[in-house]
Amino acid sequence: MGASPPKTFTLSQLALALIVILLWGLNFVVIKIGLKEVPPFLLGALRFLLVAFPAIFFLPRPKVALKWLLAYALTISLGQFAFLFSAMSVGMPAGLASLVLQAQAFFTVGLSALVFGDKLRASNISGMLVASIGLLLLGSVSISASGSAITLAGFVLTLCAALSWSCGNVINKKIGATSVLSLVAWSALIPIIPFLLLSFAFEGGAAITHSLMHLTLSSVLAVAYLALAATLIGYTLWGTLLSSLPTHMVAPLTLLVPVIGLSAAWLLLGEALKPLQMAGAAIVMLGLLINVFGGRVLASWRRALAR
């Protein structure tokens, strides 16, 4: 018989999760900075170009069937960021983007239940419900806040990005144990050409030439962060967590990303953070604690009452 899946996080796994949350929370402010000078599809092409090169010259090709490599790249890379960058280019605020994108946690859990038959415990369901209340509070306050108006196009495109991310999560789980760093680097080769084609089709050769000829230090640093920190480091750690823990334990952790995203957008971009938003963030964290530790706490209480 195989080993039973872990029921809680180790300290090292929690540390990895917190690093991912911080990197991805700051990611949205960096995207907004990058989009000031680089159009969205070109930004996507530059991001994955830097992810793939020179990494593929030092990393072996992952032992993954070509169909799964393509599926992973077209969902978690091309789909997610084509939609997300487009959403933010048409007015989706950075903080709100970090919030709405976390719908992927709900999509991922649902898809995993359908594909893998993952079973949810009462603590998982109740934790997700509590966290969703916090997300609704964050969203309702943010949407009404001055200077943080959300457009319908931006909202829908961000939800499409969340669905693409969740499909990539399920494919990552399907792939199973492999070199995650190699998977991230080699899969980055695939979206480069589609992003460039999209850029030529929707942004035009003149815009591409102008952006490349007038890159500033802030644009270069933004692309470097998106490629190295948010993608190579972030997705490598994320894939490691997904391959070693049940999906329903890992996916909800990204609900903490908007806490960082909203705070960073407030501090760095001037997007107002209201007191009720802080309350919403606290409720999200409570939901995460219930999801991750609720079963363990409940079991401890039951043992104590049985004595």
C-alpha cells in the first residue's frame, strides 16, 4: 500500500508557500509598472523569453509527454497571462486583479474533484466558505472605492485568467512527480511565439518596435521580476507544493495573495485600502487557517473530549 497523503503542512512547506504568496502578491504591482511602457502581449512574450533563456541550456528537458507539456504551457502560461495582462491593460487595478484572480482556488478544487475524485473534509469546505466571505467583502469595498473602479471587461478577463490557471494546476497534478524547475523553463518556450503573433495581430508592429526601442530601466526590471521571481521561482515552488500535497490544501493558500497585492498596490500605486478591506483580509486568513489546520484542531478536541 502507498503512503497516505499528508494531512497538514510541514514548517518547510509553509515557508515555501509564504515565499510564493509574497512573490505573487507583489507581481501585480510589477505588471502594472511593466504595462506602462510595454503592451500586454509583448510583455507576455518578453516574460517567457527570459524564463526559457538561458535556463533551458542548463536544465534537462522534463520527462513529460509532449501533450501534457503543451497543455501546461497553453493554460498556466499563455492563457493565464494573456487574459491577465489584457485585463490590467484595460483598467483592472493591480490590487483588484490580485483579488479576482484567486477565484482559481475555487476552480482548482472543483476541477480536481471532477478529474481526480479528491474528497473534501468539512474543515476544507467551511474554510473556503469563510474565505469567500472575506473575498466578497474585499471585492465589494474595492469596487466602490474611489480610484479603484473595476471595468466589466477587466473583471471577465481576470476570471478567464483564473480559470486558465486552475486548468494548469490540474494538468500539473496530472503530470505528477517531475523536475518542476525544468518543467517551468521548458514549457516557457511554447507561449513565446503565440504571444508574439497576438502582439502583431492586436498591438501592431509599430507598437512593438517603439516599445523595444524605448525600454527603460523600470521596464527591464519589471520583465526580469516577472520572469525570474514570479515565474521561475514562484511556479517552481508552487509546482513542488502541488506535487507533494493534496490540491485542496495547496490551492486555497493563494487566497493570501490579494492581501499582499492590495497592500502593495496601496503603498506603491496609491490604490486606497479601506478599513473594511483589512477586515476582509483578516476573514480570508481565518478561512485559510480553518482549511489548513481545522481538521487537526477538531481531531485534537475530539480526543480531549473522549478522555
